[in-house]
Amino acid sequence: MEKLLNELSSQSNPSYEVKCDIENDCFIPKHLKRKSDLGLPSVAENDLLRHFTNLSRMNYALSTTFYPLGSCTMKYNPLINERIAKHEAFNSIHPYQPAETMQGVLEIMHCLERDLCEISGMDYFSLQPAAGAHGEFAGLLIIAAHFKSLKQKRTKIIVPDSAHGTNPASAAFAGFEIVPLKSEPDGSLSAQKVKEILTPETAAIMLTVPNTLGVFEKEIAEIAKVAHENGTLLYYDGANLNALMGFARPGDLGFDVMHINLHKTFSTPHGGGGPGSGPVGVKSFLEQFLPVPRVEKKNDKYVLDYKKTKSIGCVKSFFGNFPVILRAYAYVKALGGKGLKNASAQAVLNANYMLAKFKDKITVPAGSRCMHEFVLSPKAALGNGVRTLDAAKRLLDYGYYAPTVYFPLIVEEAIMIEPTETESKETLDKFIETLNKIILEESADEPQRVKDSPLNTPVARLNEVEAARNPILKWK
Ligand SMILES: *Cc1c(COP(=O)(O)O)cnc(C)c1O
């Protein structure tokens, strides 16, 4: 600390020298010390407790409400996971301690990697990336390293127009040029169209299966064939693995690189954007490029291997987001192979049940069957200039977290619903009834009320344009 402070102060004031003395509180240089009082209010313990409890009750959470946020897989997060993630045996580990003193932690990472391979059909995984988007970025760097090692100049990535925004963003970040691929009217992709836009410069095609409209790519085998014949790799965005696990494996479908959003498919509470973990998986011919460190088993001992000369390097400090890894491991072990397969089956059944209840009243652009999620286009059903955004805001008044809206971009006035496997028929029925009421009745009978909503929440509707243009980032 003394060294660091001297270093810092020598830059701003070369004559300043710090003498460390914790007892006498001169640990912090004088000029960095607070000059005025912190100004914390003095309140009774009860009042403080009530303040924070009431604040927490303003939150939407899966423990209080249904959370049908499409593309995000807001499933039930078993509380046992939290207890495990909080356990002292894992929390007291320091990433710099020697590998032989944390064999259990390394074993868990090694086992989860093997489980993810079994579930996905990939040969190797790295648990380092901190989110799905980060896994995409790491995967694309691996693809770039692969073609560099082959001395092939491949600069383009094909991304369908139904893709999540992170796909083109990651590809651009990794230095590629994006070639858009247009979806068919039913939301699927045509192998013929893929073939037409492939060139010797196409490095990879990034696909989400089932895609963001909840549609399984019927032509995936053919797409994989034409891509591979062209020397192009196939990237699998694993955000929707919740629809497939136990039934089909991306590795068997022809994918070469993928990520898994552990916080989605394998349960970690992740509202508000975190925390996450996006392990990146590859077929064996790409193993050498995976991020370091790799957890390996040598002579019955687990070691961290940093010495991989072809690796793309570290993409996150130390082991990645270990508490999320731990929750995923607990979830996989608790459910087992049959349980995971059953979760997918139930997620698909729940989504189809809901879709069947909506499809006669509200336009469904991608057909009347879906995988684990579906997209409605209520444009024609909404009256009096009421928009999807208004209907979504109105749902807040009824105590629901609003589903994803205006995504995927190819559907007009889109509303995307993912019920997940962990909701009861009663919950689904109530939500269906509420959304139908807002779209079909309220928009016709009391349009202004819907446009002004939410009316019952602690914060009323924000002026989003004003908030974006003129953000007030101070509370006082
Ligand atoms: C959630 C999601 C991502 C991004 O994943 P993060 O973990 O949020 O970074 C990418 N693609 C799709 C289809 C997604 O739903």
C-alpha cells in the first residue's frame, strides 16, 4: 500500500512522501481525505429496516411475479443454488492460492466442462467468458485465430436479420464485416439463400437455434453442409438451449463453436443485466485456441494451465464468474440428464399452450407452433393508436414484468413471450387473460388509460426520449 501511494502521489506531487501508519490514520494522504462530513442520516434501526424492505418490495422478482421476458429465460432459480454459491468453502478461495489447495474448486470446473460437452456435443469448453455476448466475442476470436493459422483471409460473418443485437456487435468487435441474411416469411432460414451469399471470404455463420422467433431451423443440416463445403464455420448462439437440451445437440447439428448462457439455461438470477457466465465451446480442431487458463487433470491432480501458445489469451480474470459456474453445476447435477430433458419439454409445452390461446386473436408471424418462446404481432388487434409499448407498460399495472417488445426487429410491433418450464397452468392462464384483456378490450374501450400506463407503479411512465437526450444522473 505504501509503495502504491508513493507511486500515485509522486505523479501528482513529486515532493510528497507517504509514511504508512494505520494506527494514526495517516494511511490516506492528507490531500485525498474527505473535508466535509459524510452527511448520513441518523435513523432508528426499525426505520432503516423498513426503508430497505420496502425498497426491495418495489422490485420485480421471480419470487413474487411471473417474468415472461422472451429471449432471456427467466426461469425459477432454486434457492439451494444460492446457498451453495454463498458457502464459505467456495467464497474463501483466493484465485492466487496454489492449485493444490483448491482441488475441489478446479474439479467442479472440470466436471462442469465435461457436462457442458455432453449436453452440447462440443469437445471442449472454457468457462471464462462473463456473459453470452462475451462468449460470442471469444468464439469469434477463436474463429479468427483458426483462419489466421490456415493463412486464409476470411473477413466476413453472416448474421440473420432475426439475430440478437449482440451477434453483429461481437462480430464487428472481433474485426469482421457483417453480411446480413434475410429470414423467410415464416421466420426460418433458407439453405439456398445461405449458399447464394457464401463467398471464399466467409469465415462463419452465426445462428441461434431455435431462433429468436421460437422457430427451429428445418434446414440446419443443409445449412451446415453448404457452409462446411465452403470452408466456413458455424457458430451457435446458445441463448435458446433451454428449448433443446436433451433432445438435440448443437455439436451434432454441425456447429463448430458455441456459447452457453449459464445464467439463462442453467439458472442464475440475472434481472437487470447480470451476473452472467457464457462458456465458449469448440470442436477438437479448435481446442488449441481456447482462452487460458485451462483446467486440466494431470496425474490425478487438477492444474491450471496458462501455457498454451496458440490460445487467444485470457478473456476474464482468473476462473471466470465462479459463483454462476457453481450454480450451473448444482442445477445440472440436481436435475440430471432426464431432468434437463424434461425441462426443455415442459418449456416447449408451456409456450405452445400459450401460443394456442393467443393465435386466433392476435397475429402470429411465425406460424402456430413454436419451441420455447413465441412472438406475437398485435398491430391489427390494438385499437386507437395504442402500441405494443403501451400494452407492455399496462402489464406492469397488473403486477407482471413486461415481456420483450420490438424484438426481433423483423416483426412489426413485436411482443415476445417465454414462459419457461417452471410456471403452472394457473399462472399461464392468468397472464393470457390479462394480456388479451389489455390488447383486445382496454385498447378499444379506454385507450388513453393504456397509453398513460403504468398508473400503479412507484414511478410513472418515463419520457424515454428526454431521458436518453438529457439524462439526470444525480439524485440530489
Ligand atoms: C441473451 C441473448 C444473448 C446475449 O447474452 P448475454 O448473456 O445477455 O450477454 C445473445 N443472443 C440471444 C439470442 C440472447 O437471447
